Amino acid sequence: MSLTINIYYTGENGSARKFAEEMVEKGVVARVRAEKCNQKYEYFFPMDDPETVLLIDRWESQEALDEHHKSPMMKEIAELRDKYHLHMKVEQYVGK
């Protein structure tokens, strides 16, 4: 079973894109991708909404995602999200 989470980060004046760029620059994205059970961690930019960034995040299991949520990276991610005053919408899908 895999678990896919779509997270829509929305802000103002390009802040969502700046957030994603800083996540890459600080190496947070590379560290998440290197986690044992991470299968995908990619940002996308919707053509019809320049103030939103979509993160597609896939894990091998709920347990793997729970472990990720306990990691020190989550504090870094939350701090950056607060820095850029982002709002989140989350969708979760369970696959085979």
C-alpha cells in the first residue's frame, strides 16, 4: 500500500513559490527524498493559480509518513510555512 498526499500551499505575492525554492535551497527537499520510505516529493505550479504550489508527497505506508512527521525536518518545514504566511489544503489517497 502506498499513501499519496497532495498539499496545496497558497500565499500572496509569490510567497508559495518562494517557500518551495527555499525548501530546495536549504536541502530539505533532498533530505525528505532520501528518507527510506519516501517514494515521491515534488512541487508543481498550477497554470491557473500563480499563488499556489502543489506538493505531491508519496510514502510506502502510513507508518512511514508518521515517522516522517516525527522528524526534525517537520519543524523546519513548519517554520518556513509560517515565514511565508502560507495556507494549506491537504488531500490524501491510498493506493495499492
